[in-house]
Amino acid sequence: MLIKIQTVHNKKLKRFLEHSVYLLIVFILVPGFVYFELCVVLPTVVETWTVPYIIHYVCAAFLLYNIVGNLICGMFTDTSIRGKILECEFKENWTMCTVCECPRPPRAWHCDTCDTCIIKRDHHCTFFACCVGYYNHRYFMFFTLYTFIAMVYAFSYNVIFLCNFTRWNHGLILAKFALPLVSFVIDFGEETLYVFLIELNFIIGAFTGALFIFHFNNILNGRITPEKKDSNKVVSYDNGTKQNIIEVFGHKWYLSWISPFINSPLPGNGVEWNVEDKHK
């Protein structure tokens, strides 16, 4: 009984922390980066209110719209089996979830944090504070893609800004790069803050870029993360590159990159799959 109570408490704590991270990204991290890049960095590298300056603002607005839009859509799109009518009898490749106490379709997995089975569950995403599954996979991919593009875009100008702003100061700047958090205590100031933000810019860019490449490669091969880990699986969901892309980004995949609010219907329901048995 005590173990069960402790487990429930841990789940609630993890959900609280994930939602805290989500709110931190939406209300602090994103606005902070936008202010730093547009109000501090951009005016120092591009003359204000010129054509290039306005173009940069338009590009920044497009990236911000897609980053925040996909983040919000990803969190509030339900991709669980909750509320969906599933058949009671077992079919081929269906399994039984002992927690939900119901049959679950192929590629569905139970998430301990969400406390439900997720249709075509890829992984649990801390950024979204929920699982990435059949109906919100698209939003996760575009969120990581546009975050990566924004970080690379910003980093190219941040390097120019840092070269103009920083001083060598007997190598102190190298120490600030090596120990940015320690610098906050020893020598806090604008330079220390800017070095920290630019390092954070690089880390987020590298992380989201790696995430996008890893998951996009899975999409091209018609698989999800648990299936990549299972090298002994005998069933393949690979239906060719184009169909695999449509399975995630929908029939209007060629337009879905413009906005998270463009309706791009998926070809199936995440429950029934066309499969290829490798043993045949």
C-alpha cells in the first residue's frame, strides 16, 4: 500500500516538474531569447529599420510562431486511447495492457507518467509534458526543427556580436566560457550573461538538431523509437519514404511546415496498420 502511494506521489511530482519546464519554456526561455536576439544582438550587427533589419524581424516572427505554435499543439493534442472505442477481442499483434485492463492495438504502449496507453507511442516528451504519439508526432518534429533553425540562425549573429562586445582581459573570457555558472558568482555582468546565453544557444541547437535527425531517420524508415530498440521485431511498418512521411505529417505534408494550424489529415487512425511480416 505504501509503495503504491509513493508511486502515485512520484508520478504527480514528475508531472508537476514537467509542466513547470513547459511553462518555463513558454513564458521565460522563449521571451528571454527573443528579447536578447532582437533587442540586444540584432541592432548591433544590422542597421535599424533598414530592409535587412525588417527581413530579420519577419524571419524571427515566423520561427517564433512555429516554435510556440507546435509546442502548444503538441501538448494539447490527445493521442491516448482514452475515450476511444476499441474492439474487445484480440487481433493479430494486439496486446493486453494490465494497467489499463484493455486490449491495445499494435505500436501502442503504456506510459507510466501519463498513466494511459498512447497510440503509436514514440516517447514521453518533457518539452510537451506528455507523450509523442500518432496525432502529435508532427508537432514534435516541427518544434525540434524550427528550434534548431532558430538556434543556428541566432548563433551566427551571436558570434559576431560577442566578437564586437567582449574583451580578451588576460584570458578571462575563456574562463567564462569554460565555467559560465561560476562566472555569475565571481564576475557577474553583461559580458558574463551574454556568454551564458550564447552557450545555452549552442547547447539547445545541438540537442534539438540531434533529436530531429534521429527521429526523422526513424520516420523515413517507418518506425518509432521502441521499434528501433527492438532488433528482433518480425513486423515492418515501412511503406516507402513518401507514405512514411504522410503517416506523420498528413496528406498535406508539403504545407504542414508553414503553420501548426494547417489541417493535414493523417491517412489512418493509429489503430489499424498495414504490416509486412519479415518471416514470410
